[in-house]
Amino acid sequence: MQQVEVRLGAHTVAATAASAPEPVAGGQVLRGRTVTARFPAPPRRFYRHGWQSWSQTRWVPVDEAVAPVPVPDLWAFDDDPVHADAAVQGGAVVGAVEDAGGVLLLGALGISGRVELTADGLTATSDTTDRWFVAYGDEDDVFAAYAQLLGAVVGRRRLPDQRVWCSWYSFYGEVTESALHDVIDDLDGLAFDVVQVDDGWQRQVGDWEANDAFPSGMPALARRIRAAGFRPGLWLAPFLAHERSQLYRDHPGWMLRDANGAPVSAGWNWDGRVHAVDVTHPEALAHVVEVLRTAVGWGFDYLKLDFVYAGALPGVRHTGTERHEAYRRAIRAIRDTVGDDVLLLACGAPVIPSLGIFDAIRVGPDVAEVWENTEVTRYLHRLAAPQARYAVATSVHRLWLQPLIGTDPDVTYFRTRFCLLTEEQKAVVTDLTRVCRFRATSDIPATLDPHEVDALAAYLTEDVEIQRLGRYRFDIAGREVDFGPVASAPPVMLPAVR
Ligand code: 9PG
């Protein structure tokens, strides 16, 4: 390691790296498994980039206390469990600080790494790369330059605007074939591209066959969706095995294990423990790939692959491959199998390792029919739990990814029935879906009032021009929209209960 001076525009930043910095477009490249960049000026806020889709991502005041991820064993989906107890602010792959004059960004030119806020600078470490981009200047410029270089390393896939009807936020786990038949009829005349069947169709998480609520089977449902003029979409969580699944019972040897040989917990959901498939096990990966080949064979060509962080959890792997590399090889195998024409949407996904392979990614936690779930935020510190406010806040902070991948902010609502969001709150979520260029809802026309059906129909066909005016401000078809009050407000939390 050596002390180096890094010229960044008119500024010079002191850094430590393995060798002299190399100039690139918009900044410099530092080399080393660990590098640091010292603050050019006293920092005010730290850009904390969450590990996976649902992990909180925002500008954190530098003096804000670090809230630990609560009970990572149960809620493995909140952030990277490896850093659940970190004592300092940190984020995955990229980090930045804002001072009075600009933004200092330090980001891996690779798929994994951690950037932490230390007393006098940003410190970055990675197991998969020794190349880091460092830049200082205007926020948009430094993030755009990073996205450009990152895309050259990990790839990019551009996605046309999407208009998706998704079953989850109306039916949740109670979805049935006959209910979907009614919805498909009801969607007639609405300009959706995709009708996506979410969680609830499968026998068990891990057993990807139609359950008794889908007596005609999945190929028939895909045909029905397509006959109605929509692209058939399907939800799967291919890297999970529920403790009550056949997969888990039949193939204990395919599960990711901890150092003591016990199956790793991938969280608690569906009324039980879920485990992670070791995607480096050749038979396990062959099985996962076969599941996806089958789904495509049924006629679904829009696949929402959920809870895929399970492929990158820490643990003892069959091959010993680094966890993010293991994840990436598995999703690459999936892409190679389904081909380029199947639209792959990542959800609950490690963000940067998904670039270049997925077409789109969920960029925030789930929305919900409530603005804030105070029990889970205030008492459990779970900003990744479903609630509209933090879904908006995290998604807004991920827009710099747009040149690399489609950004899915989750669904919006037009309905007043079965929804506790105010008109203003629904408008914020709806505007976010416009900015993200990913318009989705679970609303069922039959449960909407006539003026709500009209609003939905207009939303699906509108062609709005969007211009970014600032970190949180946008011009949406001539209207100025400011997400700042929602996105920059600190989370409302009490001391954690652990
Ligand atoms: C299906 C859902 C939907 C949704 C996904 C994902 O923290 N949690 O307990 C938690 C539960 C569900 C969840 C995310 C987090 O939702 O984002 O769109 O597909 O799975 O089960």
C-alpha cells in the first residue's frame, strides 16, 4: 500500500492504493483489494448503498447512529448479513460522501465490495476486484461516470418501458386460477404489456409445480394470458428451499451450509424457515436451471426471480467459490438457458452482481397499502419491510442504475378500496413509477371506481416526458415533482429491540 495523490478535476484527494492512480473518463482508477480515499472537505452525508433490492439506500447524515440489521437469522432479506453488526456506516460495492463543494464517489469496478465511512475518508475492500473508480464533483456526473465504467465491466441491458399487472398486491398468497381468469377478462382494453402471476401458484417454495388452486395447470394459464393479448409473467424464488418443501427433504446435500455443517438460514417466511440452495453444487444448479427451462416451456417469458440474495449468502459452498461469483455464475447459467428473449426481473437481488444479466431489478423494498409500518420500523428497525414510504425512498436513490438495467420500483395504486394510502401518497408512488419507467399495479378494474379505472387507463397509455432537475426533483410532463420530503427524511426509529 502506498500513499498517493489523486487529481480529480480541480481537486487533489489523498488516497492509499497498491499503485499510482490511472486516469479514466470522469475520474481515476485506484488499485488494491483495500483502498482509501480521504475527504477533500468535511463530509455532510454518506451515500449508503444497500446490498440487495430491499436494503435501505439513502444519503445518511454522517453523524447518524448506525442501526444494526435486526435478527439477521430471521430477516436475512434486509441487508447483507455479513455486515449486520457493522459499527460504522457502510454500503455495498459503491459509496459516496457529499460535502459543501461536491460528491466524492468510490466504487468497485467489479461485482462485490464494501465501502465504509471512516473518520477521515472512505475505505473500500473487495474479495473479487482490485479496481476502484474514484471521482469528485457534481453528483450526477460522478454517478454517471461510475455507471459508464461499471457497465463496461459487468455489462448492461436496456429495457423498454414496462406496463405490468402483478397479482401480489391484490391477492397475495391467496391467488387462484379462477380469480386470475376473472382478472384477465377484466383487464380487457387496458394497455398492460405483462400479466404476471406472483407468489401463490406453487406447491411450496422450492417445489415449482402448480398447486390445487391451479387445476388446469400453468401452460393453460400462460395460454389464456397470451390469448388476451398480454405477455405471461411468472414469479419464482429459484434459490430458496422452504423447510417443508420436497426439495429440502429430498436434497439436503444441495443446501448451503454454515461452518458447523448446518443448513444456512435464508430467513423466515411462508410460516417457516427457508434455506438457500448451494448454486455451486452442479446437480443443484442443473435442477434450478431445469425449473426455469420448464417455466419458459409452459409459455411464460417474463420471469420475476425473487429472493435471489439466497444465492449469495455467506456459507460453505460445494466449490468454495466466492459468494457473489457463485450468484453470478448461477444467474448466467439461467440466462444462457432461457435465452435473450425472456425478460428476467430480479427481486430481492444483490444489485451490482445482477447487472448485465437481468433486464430489470427491483430497486426498493415492497410497497404496501400503508405508508409506514411503524411497528417494524420503530421497534424492529426493518426499513426493508413492506411499506410505501421506504419503498419510494430507496428506489429514488437507485436511479443512477438506469443506464445499466431497468428499475422496478414496485407497484402503484389507483384504488381506494383495500388501501390506506391517501391520494397524495398514491400520487407520490405513481410519479415514482413514471420516473422509473416501470409502471405496474395490482389493482383489479372490477374493484375500482369508474374514475379510478379512467385514471389507470390514462396512466398506461400516457407518454410523459421526464427531466431530472435535482437529486429529488423532476419535471414530469411539465409538472414539478419533489420526492425530497419523502426520500431525504430520516427514518423514524426507536432504539432497536434485539
Ligand atoms: C411474494 C413477494 C412479492 C414481492 C417481493 C417479495 O421482509 N419480508 O418479510 C418480505 C416479505 C415479502 C417480500 C419482501 C420482503 O416480497 O418483493 O413483490 O413477490 O415477495 O412473496
